[in-house]
Amino acid sequence: MRMAAALHGACRGAIRAAGVVPGVEATTLIEPVTGADASALAARHGMALLRLARRYSLCADDAEDALGSALEILLTRSADVDRTRLLPWMRTVVAREAMALRKLRLRALSDAPGDPVAQAPSEAPGPFERLAHHERVERAARLLRRLKPQERRALALQAQGYSYAEIQEITGWTYTKVNRLLSEGRSRLRELCGKSLTV
């Protein structure tokens, strides 16, 4: 029995080595994949293969890397791949490469000290940005304190989004006074900003 199994395995190995497809006539040889076949596959099925890789990957970059690795494997092992079974073979290789990359990334994240989510880059400003913002706010407050109280109030209301008519209604001033306070307040503020930058 063992002898028959060994003989059967040896025959299958010899058939594969000869390039004969099992179950097909013995004269039919496997058509190896060429570089043109690989580029046609990438052009025709590239997006579908990328979506498949994305399904098994942690991020889009890993999916692209997995697809690139699969194409590299295709080009280096093209003699072993049958042209008629190219797309199913490529799907299998892409999925395996994506899963291998995912496993590497998860292992790297689990080996990292601390919480990996806490180590991820944040959109929140860092300490230097917060300090710079605080300094800008302090400078603006100092400059605003040097304006006349009515100019300061008119500018604050406009900064909050109120229109000229709404500022009139809130303060009881005429349209002319609102316009004058806003224009004089803005020009004085520009003047003060220019002086503070030269000092």
C-alpha cells in the first residue's frame, strides 16, 4: 500500500515537472505566464484584486503592498503558473499576501509598549501649537484693550456674525455710527498691529 502511494506521488510530481495538466491529454503542456499576461491581468483586474487585498488588510497602503508582492511573485514564478488558471491563482496569492501583512502589523502593534491607539497621530494640536495660539490670543486681547470701548463692542458683535442692522438693534446706535465705529476700529487695530510687529 505504501509503495502504491509513493508511486502515485512520484507520478504526480513527474507530471507537474513535465508541465502536463492532470486529467488532460498527455501531449498538452502548461502555457507559462508571460510579462504581457501579467500586465494585462493588472490592467484588467487590478482594481478587483486591490479590493480583495483591502478586505484582508488593516489599511489601504498594506493592500497596495500586498498586491505589489503578489505581482512580484507572479513575475518570479511565472513558469509554475498556468495561463488558463491565472486569475484564481492570483486571487489566492493576493489574499495570502494581505493576510501575511496583516499578521505582521498586528504583531508589531501588540509588541509595542502602551496603548497603540494612544500612539497614533492625533489631529489635536500639540503643546507648541497650543502655546502659539495662547500667545496670539493674548496679543489680540492686549491690542483690543487699546481701542475705544464702543469700537471694541462693535467689532466684537461683528466678529460674532451680527450684521450692521442687528448691531444697530442691539446697541441702539444709528447706521452711520455703527459704520464709523467699525471702520475706525478696524483701521486703529491695523495701525496697532503694525506698531506691535515693528517693536
